[in-house]
Amino acid sequence: MTRISIATFFIFLYICIPITAQPASNPYEWNIVFEHKGVKVETRLRKNGHLEYRGETRLKMRLALARNALLEALRSCTPEMKGCLIQTLTLQPNGTMLLYQKFDLPWPLTDRDLVLRGSTSEAGKSFWRLLLTSAPNLKETDDSAVRIVQAHGFWQLENTGGQYTVVRHQMYLEPGGNLSAELVNDRIRDIGIRTMNGIARHAHKFIR
């Protein structure tokens, strides 16, 4: 290769590489980790190194029926929820809901459990929201599990017109204890995907 052609080659690289290079995605922004058959799940990295997830799907049912299907699904572990040992949803005297979950972690790790207070808001037949906040002291602790105290999220249903309802779910939790961020984040991705897939499948069975 002559000196002129070599120089031309490097000039070409200098001009083209900045144009064709793709910027790296920002881990602190939402990034899609799953998208299949109308279910989308995204995660973003928090400053502490743990992931937060959110998901979205669209159900061919009116909001009231979608809400009933969701509440029924939250009352017990579904087959899609890998590692779910216990899940209960109870109505409190003050009208709020209490969601309790216990998760299995592989040996020698200690299982985790979680207590969330749920409060609802709605706007007629077009919008319903279940806000979830950590309430670790509302249920007696289980000696076989580590209680998760940092957690919050929501379920949201919105009628987009006609017979379709969009389901949105977002959740963040810190499992506590001496767990690696890699292990925690793998579980968070898995929980997000399984939760959204589970809701979509459960709702489909619910209308039959």
C-alpha cells in the first residue's frame, strides 16, 4: 500500500468512525430487557448499584375486570412466580391493603420477606392505581427470613378507550444483607419479567 493510500485510509477512519459509532446506553436510564407478545420490561440502575424495574402490557378487557384479575393474582403465588413461597393480599380495617410476600433464595442464602401497604386511587372507569409502600412493622417478623424494609412501587390500570386496558407496574426494593449486586440484579430482572408475563397470562385465563 502506497503512502498516499495509507494516508487516505486513515483519513477515512477519522471521518467515518465518529459518525457510525453508537453511544453507550446510560445505565441510570430505563433500558429494555424484555419485549415479547405485548409485554415489555425495563430496568434502570440506582446509585447504590441495584436495579429498579417497570413493566407494561395491554389487556383486552375493561378496567374493572382487569382490576379484579390483578387483585386475584396478588392474593397467592402464581406458577409463573419462580421462588415465591408465600403471597397474601388482605384488606385492612382502615380500607388499605396489606401485601405480604416471601421469596426463596438458593442455599446458603437466607430467604427474604416483604410487607407492603397498598392504597388505591381511581378516576371513574378510566384509571385505577395501587400505590405500594414499605410497611415492615405491620406484620410479625419471620425468623427464617430477612425482612426487606426499603421497597416501593405501584400497579396502574388505564383504559385507553373501548375494551383495552394498559397495565403498568413499577417496583424497587433493597433485599438487605450481604448479597452481591450481580445476584440481586439477576433476581430483579427475573422477577420483573415473570411478574409481567404472569399477570398477562392470568388475566387471559380470568376472562374465560
